[in-house]
Amino acid sequence: MAFLIGTFGGAWLLWGYWISAMPPGGLEMSPAFLVSAILGGLAPSLAAIAVAWALGGRAGIARLLAPLVRWRIQPFWYVVALLTAPAVTLVTVALQAVVIGGSRFADIGALLPVLLIWPMMAALGEEIGWRGFLLPRLQPRFGILPTALVIGAIWGVWHLPAHYIALKAYGDWFIPAFLVNGPIVLTAHAIIMSWLWNRSGGNLILMVLYHFTITASAMIAPSGFTDGAVGVLAAAIAAGGFWVVAIGLLVWRRTDFIPAASARASASSA
């Protein structure tokens, strides 16, 4: 509970200011906005570190961060973590072009300074909390899939202020836009990441890398950042691509979601 209070309270207080200060639909990359956005994005990891320190002091922090330095793992898992999101994004962008028409890629040159910083800050700022702290504490009790569903929902709702800043110009379409860009797609990611976490023995580096790629891919191909129904449809196509992967894992790798695998990975990272 303390982790969730710190995670939501820290981020929502920082992001809340921009909900009232920014123009409708505006995403102004001013220095003040970037600083507050980044600090708010650090809330899950900072809350996890604070709770770990409160419960176990330096030893608690060391246990929390230990999976972040386990870099010796089969190269295959690095490939999965780094290429899954970009590959799915390329496929869904092609589908968007067929269904909706038009280019769905941002100007990478204009985004480059932010693209080099924001995705990694988001990944490090969140994953120590979501997968490093929360997942190992829920998974032994509830199992892999229920834990993934819970974390996906929490993860999605946590992004509400950030999505409101970006999508409030949608008006009546904001709620479906938020649901698709938030809880729906992030729950698919949570299933994929939970599978990767358990298959890799609780490797937090892979979680950071995967998160980096989903943020970077979303910035390069911002499917939801158009107007109204078209934006929601584009985002739904993008989310559908990741749900195909998540459901595929649940069907073809269903034995990886059994409680025994859950216990092994959680024991190695708790």
C-alpha cells in the first residue's frame, strides 16, 4: 500500500499541475515540462526504493536492485526484449496505413534529443517499481497471469494524468482513447513482460530494455496522437498487435504461466 501511495501520489502531484497549465491537447516540450514529467515518471522506482529502505535498510535496497545488474543471460532474451515492441509496431503501422491511410511515423530528427533520454528515464523510473518491487510480492500469492493483469491495470491507471495532458483535446473520445492507450495495451505488455521476467529468472535489465523499446516505439510511431475516432482506431490497431503476442504466449507457452515457474522467479528476485 505504501508503494502505491508513493507511486500515485508522487506522479499525480507533479503531473497534475500540467493538466491545468497546458492548453488542450498541448504537449509542449518546455524545460519545466520535461523536468516535471521525468520526475513524475520516476515515482514507481523511487517509491519502491523508499519502501525497500524502510523495510530492510541498505540490505533491502541491495536486494531490490540486485536483478538490475544480472546481465549474464542468454543473448536470445536480449533479442526478445529489444526487438518485440519494434517488430510489432512496424506491423501495426503497416496495418494502420491500410485501414486508415497516411504515415504514422514522427519526425525522428526533431525527436532525437528527447528520444535518447525519455524512454530510458521512463524505463528506469518505472521498472524498479512495477517489475522489481511489485511483481515479486504479488506473484507468489496470485500467480503469473493474475499478477500480470493486476499490474497492467494499475500501470495503465497510473498513466491517467499523462494521457490526459496528451489526449484531452479528444473531448468525448478521451475515455476510449485513454483505455486503449493505457490499461488495455499496458496489460498486454504486462503479460509479455511477466513471461519474459519468469523465463529469464527475474532479470530486471530485460524489463528496462523492453520498457525502453515500447516508449521509444510509441514516440516514433504515435498511433494514438491524432484526432477523435481515427486516433482511437489507430491506437486500437497498435494495442491489438501486442494482444496477439500476449495471447499467443498464453496459448503456445501456457506451461510457462504455471505457479512453479512463478515461485522460482520470485524467489530469485525477492
